[in-house]
Amino acid sequence: MIRSVAVLGAGTMGAQIAAHFANAGVPALLLDLTQDIAREGLKRARGLKPDPFFTPDTAALVSTGGFDTDLARLEGADWILEAVVEQLDIKRALIERVETVCRPGTIVTSNTSGIPIAVIASGRSAEFRRHWLGTHFFNPPRYLQLLEVIPTADTDPAVVAQVSQFADRRLGKGVVVAKDTPNFIANRIGLYGVISVIKTLEAGTLTIEDIDAITGPALGRPKSATFRTMDIAGLDVLGHVARNLLTQLPADEAQQFALPPLVRTLIEKGWVGEKSGQGFYKRQKTADGSEILTLDAVTLTYRARQSPRLPSLESVRSIDDPAERTKTLFLGQDLVGAFLRSTLGALLLYAARVAPDIAHSIDDVDRAMRWGFGWELGPFEIWDAIGVREVLAATNTGEPPADQPPPIVADLLRAGRNRFRDGSLPAAGPDRQLLGRAKASGRIVRTNPGASLVDLGDGVLAVEFHSKLNTIGGDTLQMLHAGVREAASNFSALVVGNDAPNFSAGANLMLLLLEAQEGNWDDIDLMVRSFQGTTQALRYADVPVIVCPAGLTLGGGCEIALHGDRVQAAAESYMGLVEVGVGLIPAGGGTKEMLARSVEGLPDPRADLLPRAQRVFETIGFGRVSTSAADGLRIGYLRPLDAMTMNRERVMADAKALALERVREGYRPPLPRAAIPVGGDAVLAGLKLGVHLAWRAGRITDHDALIGRTLAGILAGGSLPHPTTVSEQCLLDLEREAFLKLCGERKTLERIQYTLKTGKTLRN
């Protein structure tokens, strides 16, 4: 049982690893040369963006100390994780000291990114080495899912299993067991690809902007693409990883990792990326704020950014499937296709050549690249997307080794196959990607363009959203209603969730804008009534409804989560009622629900309601979005009785288990709230005063003030002469009337248009 950990080294990685253990509720001891250094490392971590902690209070679980004064405290740790500087002699000396103080059976691991794990522990006792292995976290540890677990020949398999299970369930990691080879799996393959791309840049055919446009979302990869990612990671880190490979790999392979001259020059100049203020990109202050400049790879000067002009990228925008999009670009007879055949093609061949040496399966390679680098498709998934013969034909230069396919590819061809897998990449475990496995088994009960009903087994039905960004329109609402009816008739429980990165970005704003511009107020009224009817149906369903927010859970998506019997939230859930940003208020029951929750369990019916209404007003009025599920609990979007899952791929399975638990408990739907305390004119006056003072101080615009007064009217329960109680339906009616009123405001429509066009909010 792992109940406490110690992290040795309070640098960038060590402090953030300690923070993530704290996120999991595990007390962490953070040690460095001195306690002051450790405290400073923790302080730096607390100031990082994105935040390594779920909430500010989480940092209280991390204590600090020094190697000379506090090493004896390691005796109380169940897992000791070394994360000091990447120098073998320093790591070995520290591990030798650790063995003298840790308890027998304590798990001790290294976070090295490439030093052989067995070499670090050479000379240690057999007992120590049985509990010794590598655990390579990726930066930032909270946000990148991959954890490479690297056992040695001496590591007890039970220890590997214990660490892997803990990392999966408690830390939310995607665990890949790697072989103890230089730089393990993800960095080995990732660095090969990066160096290939930089060599192409040096050829001068494409610009930095061109290459980042090709190697970003177009290929199913993060927006930071290649050069922005390198700036974030640091070119000095890139150089260190490359040097490590140069010294450990056979000479013929090592030369492929020689740093290109451009990178060597940038490192020598100290232009190592974001930490130095410049790398491939440079942020420069201007009179209006700042602008991003781009490095000219020839002159080594910075220039204004240039928009890529690559027609093939525009032509594939309509292709949603990343596999089909990648294939189309790779085989294209243009600059983009040529670039991908020389870089991505080389990476595919390299991955196939080294996979048997660095990984236990091609599945592990694909998962490592997905989880560690945010790729939607791993190398072998890309092989299958394009076709093995097609890749070989496109990359065959007629010269060794290109004319000799990797052995695992040759074996495939001899078997008459053109793919590595018959289907998609399998789930990493039996409780992972439950929804996807149910669909693959043909258990779709009903479907439309916006959502589907899926049988999860054991009497649990799921509603899955699958529109773009999972926005909520009529199709989605229809399927939610159908799900409630179907579950009540033929199932025991209902789960609302999906496997997508984001649960829902909210209601379909484009449809709303079109209706408002046409003045179709009756249609908008019907839309709002339908949304309210759906959330109320979820809340009062005859079966327990478990909602599973994850990623962006905004606006209407948040309102759906608010109306479940229980919530099983992914740890990385960013929940918020953000309608004010587009000039509206939550009208799908969100305003009603937040107010009703704020006054639940009032100790005295005569209590002052203004502070409670004020908190709800600020939450909705400021459009607060949680930075995690734990933060969502602090804000009030989640309740103490709701649950959180650290591993995104386990959310649906955990929700199913929670649903069945509610069934066993004898679930009964709640009674509609008939008497919600509201403050009437007294609360209304207090809230309006706050709006007026903010407007007088110039902190909000005229339209902000109008929205604020409108929201205040709902939270007061309407214009009532004294505090009283109202029904849920009364608050829903106030929501709907306010929403319709704001839809008729020109400035609200301007806000909606601006958000749809730019993805940002307009303060008009």
C-alpha cells in the first residue's frame, strides 16, 4: 500500500511530481540539498502556469526538507522517487545514501529521462534492487498522461504491478512498461522525428510557420506542433536528450541524433525557448501589449509571423477523421506531401525498426506517443491509416536502409497483410474506454447526428454526445429525453458521458444566433423550454442518472452536469456557467440550480440570504471556470457526494459502478423543490448596488451592467416585497424570460457573433 511518498530533487520536475501526488491526496516529502532550496522549488511550482496543483490548498500536502538534515525522514515513505540533476554520479551517490535510511521493501524509483536504470543502482543490495525501477514522468506531470515504467532484470514483477496500478488509478497515468534502453520509448521516437523536421527546415523549402501548420492539428497533434513545443520544453533539454543518445547508441544509429547546426547555434546563443524569452519564436512587447515574432533560420533574426500558404491544409479541413486526413496529406503530390514523406515517413520506418528493442508491443509504442506527446495517432496507427505497402512505396529512395523494410514490416508483407492491426488500438485495460468497447461490440441502441444511446451492460444505459465539440442542439436534447425513457423502461440506470477530450462546449450558439437575427422569439422560447425540460427530466428520472464531465464542460454542458443524481467527474474537468461571456445568463436550469444549492440546509429560515445569492451572482457573473474537478467542488459546481476519477479513460467505468451502487441503495427520485428561499427586493437591491458600483468604477460596461441586473432579478426570486419561498418552476420561468430579453439586445448578438468567429469573448 502506497500511503506516502518522498521526492528527491525540487527542480522543475521534482516539485511538480510532488504536487501531483498531493493532487491524488498522497502526502509528499520534497527534499533537496537544503530545506531552503526545496521550499524555493515548491514556491516556483505554485507559481507555474498551467498550475500543477488542483487547488491552492492542495499544496499543504507537500512538506520540504534537506538531504543533510532530513534524509532520515525517508524511513516513513512508501515510495521514494529520485528526480535530481541528470548526472549518473550524482544519482548513484544519492541512491547509495537512500539505501542506508529507507525501510526494507520501500519502492525506490528514478525519474531519469534516459540514463540506464540498472546502471544507477549498480552496487546496491539485491533486496534494494528488487524494489528499484524507473518511473519517467512527462512534463508537466499533471497534464501529460504518460508514465514510462522501466523495470530492470532484478525488479520484482509484483513491484512493477503495484507501481503501475497505483499510477493508473491514483495518479491518472497511462502506464507503459518500457525496456531499459536509451531514452526509453517516447523520447527516443519523438526526438528522431524532431531532428528530421529541423533538418528539413534547414533546407529552406518551408518556414517555421509552414512546418508548425503541417505538424499540428492537421496531423492530429497539439496546436504547439513542433517548434512551439520545442520552445516550451527548452532547446537545452532537447540537446541534453540528444547527447545522451549519442553516447549510448551504436555509432551508426547515434549519428541520426546529432544535433542540427541550427539547434547547436541557438543553444550556444542561449536562445533556448520560452525560459530565455526566445527560441524559434520570440515574444516582443509592443505599445498594444505584445506580439510573437518568428526566427528566420537563415539570418538568425526575428521577423513578423507569416501565414502559411499551403492549399492542401485547407482542403483537408473538412475531413474529421485524423487517419484519413493524415493519409491524404502524406500521399499528396505537393510540398506538404513531400515534407511528410521525408519526415513522417522516416519516423514510421524508424519506429518499426526499433520497436522490438525498446517496447514490449507496438500497442505500447502507440500509447506512449499518444499519452506522452498528445498525438491522436501513434506510429503504427499511422502505418495502418496509410497502408504498409503505400508507406514503403512513398518512402523508398532505392538506397539502404530505405530499400530494406524493418523486420516486423517484412514479416507483415510475407503474411500478405497491409496493416499491423485488423481494428483500432485496443484499450489499455478491461476497465478503460468502456464506452468505445461497448460501441465496437454493436451495443448502440439508438443514434442521431448529435448523440447516441449505448448499452454499457449490467442494466446501465449511456447517452453519448458526438456533435462537433459536443455542442448541445435539438438532436442532443432529443436523445437525452429518449435515454431517460429507455432507461426507465428497460434499464436500471443512466450514464451521460463520452470518451472525447471535452464533455461539452455548451449549447449550439450558431443556431441561437440565426433564430435571434430572424426574430423567431417563439422558437427560441421553445428551445429554452426544451432545454429546461431536459435537465429537469434528468434530475427527476425514475432511475439514477450519473453525469460524467471531463475537459471543457461549459454553459449548457455544465447545466446538464448540475442536474444529475450524482456526478463522476474526470479530475481534469473545467466546468463553468459562462453564458455571460456571450451576453446571456444560464437558462437551462443552471441559475436555478446554483441558487437552490446555495440555500440548502439553511440553519435559520430568517437568515440573511444576500451573502449566498452574492456568491452565486459572482460565480455566474464572472463566468468562473474550475481549473479541476476539485476546484469545481470549491466553486460549487460539484457537491461533496459527487465523485472524481483521476484517469480519464476510466471515467465511464467508474460512473457505471456508481450507477449500480445507487441502484443497490434503493434509489428513489427526489421530490421537486416547492419552497426555495429567496430574498426578494432586499437581495435585489443589494445585488444591484454592487452592479452599480462596479459600473461607476469603470470595471464593467453598460451591457455588463444590464446582464448583471437581469441576473440579480432571478437570484432575488423576482420583484418580491419580502423574503419568501418559490418553486423551481418559478425560477425556471424567470431564467427563460431573462434569456429571451437578452437575446433581443443588439450587444448580446454582437458578443455571440464575435465568440463564434474568434473563440474569444467581447466586452462591448
